[in-house]
Amino acid sequence: MRQPSLIARRVAVASVSLVVAAGAAACGPEDNDAKSSGGGDSQAKKGGTLSVLNSNPQSDFDPARLYTSGGGNVPSLVFRTLTTRNRENGAAGSEVVPDLATDTGRPSKNATVWTYTLKKGLTYEDGSPITSADIKYGIERSFAAELSGGAPYLRDWLIGGADYQGPYKDKKGLDSIETPDDLTIVFHLNKPEGEFPYLATQTQFTPVPKAKDTGTKYEQHPVSSGPYKVVKNENDGERLLLERNPHWSASTDAERKAYPDKIDVRSGLDSSVINQRLSSSQGPDAAAVTTDTNLGPAELAKVTGDKELASRVGTGHFGYTNYIAFNPKVKPFDNPKVRQAISYAIDRSSVVNAAGGSSLAEPATTYLPNQKSFGYTPYDHFPAGKSGNAAKAKELLQEAGYKNGLTVTLTHSNSKDFETSPEIATAVQDALKKAGITVKLQGLESNDYSDKTQSVKTEPGFFLAHWGADWPSGGPFLAPIFDGRQIVKDGANFNSGFLNDKSVNDEIDAINKLTDLNEAAKRWGALDKKIGEQALTVPLFHPVYKRLYGKDVKNIVISDWTGVLDISQVAVK
């Protein structure tokens, strides 16, 4: 569960990340896949150096501190986890698959106990064996205050996790993680969690040898379990140089191709500089990619007119929704008819244009992204058409007691992100004006925007928001936003509508018990449709990622899990 400024960063590093990050809908790449645009395996050969040109540094390069989806992009070259994302194009890439483990986990009947068996022959970069105790220790150190920053689920899900302070203070460790032998690890949870295999893709499940743990300095040279090892880490991830791990074996790793000999990650670059260098593809830049920089509207227009450049654009989707959030504790948004009126009045065509056009944004009428793995169930409770239904909006306003219209304030971020930025706010303002709603705009700097909109005490009545998935499922999308038990009074709160509906909470618990992820997806979709009737949000659009890559880069794979090029698959010769 993450959102706003955080998810954008994570999608960048994970792709999330977070994030993965960053840095994510109906299907994956629209106009290129691994076999056509990237050349496919037939052109993929080992050797060479892959350059990664990024805006954001790969900071906190410690598996305990990273918040990544599916194990991350750059991180997953060094850190292997119990499970990982399937490295395939489009929808197939939304699946969770084994990594260090022999399978995706064996649950007890009620999904409160999960058991994993490690593959035989797993080793670190120094040739020493990877054991289940190393995974247990890696997880436990993520609870240490000085190594915070990773996903919060383990603290919530593991028995005893809420009070555990990490191995530096509590050497006894967590009793809820058992290692009966070197190849077996067992997790005991507070409650049923059918999606535990998704969580096991997070970097906190990376093995860490206790004898090699250097605390906060571990990020300088984490011990590799993946195909590459860190040989240089400058300025907290601004420059990362990775070389082959001689003890990694492809026979134990079906997911990572590891074609290049070296990976050279350089960050702190301006986005326009990155795109220009990728466009020109001169020298080392011919074998370069980016994991965090999209093409903007102007750049995309230029690229589209050049056949050669257009052939080097990767298109992808990530589970992510941009929307309007209402605080029903603030008048007039306490009146459902006012919220419905705004829903009808929205002109999604103008919003999509403000987000960069149809190539970079897809209109949304559902809160869940339009991918099968999320349980996407089509609905449009307040059909506005392409340009808004002002007449219906006015009718509802009159029923709500505002026959002469009303004036409201829309809070947005001043960041030029084409998501919660002034361009989107202005498009909403113009659409609502046609329905007799005067919108005053309140723009805030990024940190102020996050602080104000994520605090129970200061949350405005009407603001732009967005949410991205920690993994491709409806669970981490709906629960943080609509589960009343996740309302946070003294911290970052994401349940902006303050929904605390027992039937919704109970259904979330019921779905979490399911280990059949396809069945769970259907239930998440049905729940989304039910919640949507309350008009606590107005879905606006899902972003589309368009990213250039160098002319010598081959074997392009873009999954619906991350929405961006997977550097574990590319070749440069």
C-alpha cells in the first residue's frame, strides 16, 4: 500500500519501484514485444556493458530498506527472493513464480502458515551456501529502526511482528519464522493471507549472511545472491557498477537471463538529457536503457514522427490509478448527490489530454486498474460519456439543494507530473464549470501536498490523488483505501473517504483467506464495483509508460507487473 509521491519514486527504482518502483491496463505492451521490437532471444547474446540512465538514484541499496514490487528492477539483479515476478510480456508477467524456493509456497488449510523449501545448490557471490536461516535473518533485520523503509506487511502479518525491534536489539529473533533445516522456512501469520506468495517477492525476503552484515553500511556491498554483484556504489546509489557473480547458476534461476557482463547505473540526470542520449544512441548510449524516465507529450510527438525512434519505444502498463478523492466529513462532500454530480460532470477526454494524450493515459471509470490480475470488473455507475454529463450533474445538484450551483476548492500538487499537477486540476475545473460548479484551485508543493492530503486532521474535502499497486492484485489496491481498520489517525492515512463499512471489511477478510488467486481476483473486482456506488472517488485515468531504449538493446520484455523494460532480460550485443 503506497501512493502519491512515494509510489512514483518506487515505480522508478523497482520497475514498485517502487517502486517500483517504483517504481503498470488491459494488456501489456501495445506496440512492441520481446520477439518483434527487441529482437527476441535469437538476437540475445552474452557480453558487453548495459548502461542505465536514470533521474533518481538507486538509494538505500539494502534489501531491508528497499520498497520494491516483484523484487525491483536493478535490485533483482543482485537480490534473489523466495518468489519473484514472471519475466514475461504483458498479462503473463503478472504472475508470481518461484525464485529461491521450489514453489510459490505451501499454505495451511486456513492460509495462516506458509512453508517454503529452498532449491539445492544456491550460493552467494563468495561460493558459500544460502540457507533458510539467512532468509530468516534477512527478514528480521528489516525490522530494525535504522534499516526501515521497506514494505510494512511483515510487521502487520507475522505473529509478534508488531513489537519486534530487529536482531540488533533482540537477538532471539522472531519465533513466527521457523527454520527446521537449512532448506526449509515456515511463516506463522496473525491472520489468513492468501497473497503471501506476492509478498515473498519483496526484497526483505533476500538472504543475508549474518556474519557479513555490516548494518547501515551493508548497502555499500551487499552480498549477492543474484547474477550480478556490486563492485561500486557512489553517492548513495547515484553510480552503481555491477559485474557478474561467478557463483550464480542459471540452472537455479529460470527468470533472469543475465546477458551483459556489466551493468553501469548512472543517476541524477535530467529527464530531457536522458531521452536525448537514448534518442541519439551514440557510443555507450547505444547500449543504454532507463528504468525511471518516461517520454513526455512533446518528446513522444517527435519520436512518433521518426520511424527508427518509434521502433525503440517500449510501451507498458502498471497497476496505477489517478483519481479525485472526497472527504465526506467536509461539506458539501458529505452529501452523496454532490459527489455523484461531480462524477457525472467529469470530462475524461480533457483530463486524458492534460495527462499527455491517449498515448500516455487511458480513461478510467473503475478504481481497480483494467487488468485481469486485479480482478478488473467493468462498471460506470455515473456515466459521463467522453466529455461529461453536465445536465445530469445539474439535476443532482438541484436535488442536493444547490439549484444555483456551488463553489468548491480542489487541492492539487504543483509537481509537473501530469497526474496530480495543475494541468489535471485545470481540466477538472473547466469540466465542472459547465455543470455550475465553480472550482478554486489550491496548489501545494510536493511535500506539503502529501502531508496535507494524508493527514486525518488536515485532509481537504476535494483533492487529486493516485495509487499504485505493491503487487498485481486487488488486495493492496482496495484495502489501504477502503478498509476502515486501516484508517490511521496519527500518521499517513490513505482511506481518504473514511469508509468503515463492516460488510466491506468482512469481504476483505474473506478474500484474504483465498489461496486461489484467480478466484480472489473475481471477488476483488466485485468489491470494487460495490464500493464504487458510494462515489468516494472519481477514477480519472490509468497512465501508460512510453520509454526509449538504445539502438543496440535487444530482447525487450515489459510485463504488466512493472510496466517498464525488465533489465534482467535485455542483451546488448
